Amino acid sequence: MLPGPRHHLGLGRAMVCRVAAGRPRARLLRPPRALSTAAHPNSCWRCGAGMASFTLTCERCSPPTIQPMAGWPLFELFDTEPAVRLDLGELERAFKNLQRKLHPDLFHQRSEEEQELSAANSALVNAGYQTLRHPLERVKYLLSLHGIEVLAETAGTISDPTLLMEVMEIRDEISTCTSGAALRKLADANAARLEALMEALERHYGAGDYGAIGDSAIELQYFSKIEEEISLRADVVG
């Protein structure tokens, strides 16, 4: 099995012959795993009053007591449906709304427990926003909800020798590029490829096709890496 995208820059072309056989495409996407409420018992940690799972504060307490958020499903946290694409404007508004409610400065006169919870919850919201804001991380998280780990460190490898050769040639082109215009052309082509992959992922996710969505997700991982490499090369070329 070939190493993941982080290690492909130094691969020799002879290694193409070691590509594993393609993944089976018969299985359909499994429904999301049941959302665990273990971190959110249906009662307030302070007063013990019953409350709905995944609730920010206990309104029975006076003043309302902040509740732990570890383990919250990110799509539910940001009040959006699980999807390959999100409205980034809506996502940002939900993020800022949560920031306003959970900022640690609002709890500096509360108990030590609430101050710690506020800091932990704020960090979780920041990390969750970054995950859902970036297409590759969003897709990786979305697939994880279905038990699909094709983008894990040891799993996200290209199984198509033609595609692998294409990726290696693009990376060679980037590493030797000395022209800003040529690099912009590579960037435009890669952006179009990423857009096509996101469209494919939407179709496959909607159809519940595990094999197809896994293959497209791995491709997305590699071409996202190419996008990063183009950006780094642009800093050198100027």
C-alpha cells in the first residue's frame, strides 16, 4: 500500500506498480451512527433538573448554568443538516452566535467549574467551526458519522494507477515551476478539479454510494494537498 498524500512528493514513478486493487463499490452508505448522549445526561450537572440533550444552558438554575459540550455532533451544534456542502455565510453566523453565548469573559464571575466549562466549550466551538469550514475536513467528519474511515492516515491512498501518475506529474510540475503565470494556470486547473470532486461527492452522498464516495473523497484529499503545494510554491516564485 502506498503512503498517504503527505509522503508522495518523494515517490519514484516505478512505485506505481505497487498500487493496490480498486475498492469494491457494491456497499451503500450506512446511516449515521446514533448520536451519543453519554457526555450529556438528560439532567443539569448542577441542579439535577431534567433537560433536553445537547442544551447549552440549564434555565432552571438561577442564573442559567452552562452545560458541557464535549461530544456534541458538529452539524447539530451549528444548527445545520449534515451535507457535503454548507452555506458558509450561515455557518459563520452560527459560529459568531455561539461565540457570543460562550465567550469565557461572560463567565469570569461564575464558579470555577463554569469558567472551565466555558473555556472548554469555546475551544470546541472554534475547532468545530474550522472542521466544517474546510471542505476536506468537513467531508472527513461527515464520512466518520457513517463509520467510513477512507481518509484515515493508513487508508487514504490512491488505488488507480492512472490517477496516481497524474498526481505525481502535477506535483513534479509544481516543484519545478518558476513562472507565476504557469503556477496560476495550475491553480485554476486544480480549483476546477476540486469543484468537480465536490459535485461528485454531493451526488454520491445523496445516492448513498459508499464505494464512489470513498474514491472521490480520497481524490479530494490529494487535490487539496496539491492546492496547498501550489500556495507554498507561489511564495517561492512570487
